[in-house]
Amino acid sequence: MKLEKDKNIIRKIADHYGLECQKLKLQEETGELITASAKPDVDHFVEEMADVSLVIEQMVYLLKKESLFAEIREKKLDRKMKRIEEEGYCCVCKNLSVASYKEPCKSCFREPNRPNWERK
């Protein structure tokens, strides 16, 4: 129920201001997000993330591209998950920091963690 109410509010705001105004608002909000990302105040950063998210939702609605947006978003999530699965990770600390699958990273590639075949 809350989700539908939020959706209706987002549409009312978007209709009130219109596409051109909200394009400018998106530029403003993304700039504020970039600035906040460089500062240590995490709560402010989260607030700016919410602002950007709300304006993006309005833009998707105003452009009448909900289906396309959802389709592209899903494809990008699938692609990222595939890339993560293909990435190598350290067999010792499980850090995603090595180029090939299941090898130790540089910080773990020392005695006694070094694989037997690499010990001299």
C-alpha cells in the first residue's frame, strides 16, 4: 500500500514540475550527491542518495520509460553478477583482488600461506 502511495506522490510531483524542470533538478541533485560522496558525513550522503533516487523515479515516469528502465536495470544487474562470478578471488582471504580464479592475493602470498608448489 505504501509503495503505491509513494508512486502516486512521485507522479504528482513530476507532473507539477514537468520534464524540463526535473532535468535541471536531476543535475542539481547529482552534483550534491557527488559533493557529499567526498565528505565523511555518511548521513548527508544517504540523504543526497535519496534525493537523486526520487528525481530519477520522476524522470522515468515523465519520459514514459518505466518498462525500458526496468529492462535495462535487470540486464545490468545480471551482467554485473556474471562478471562477479567470473572474477578471481583469493583462496586464503576470499578477497576479490586477484586476476585469476582461486589464487592467493599479494598480501596472502607469503609463508606459511604460500601454496606448496610455490615454496622454495
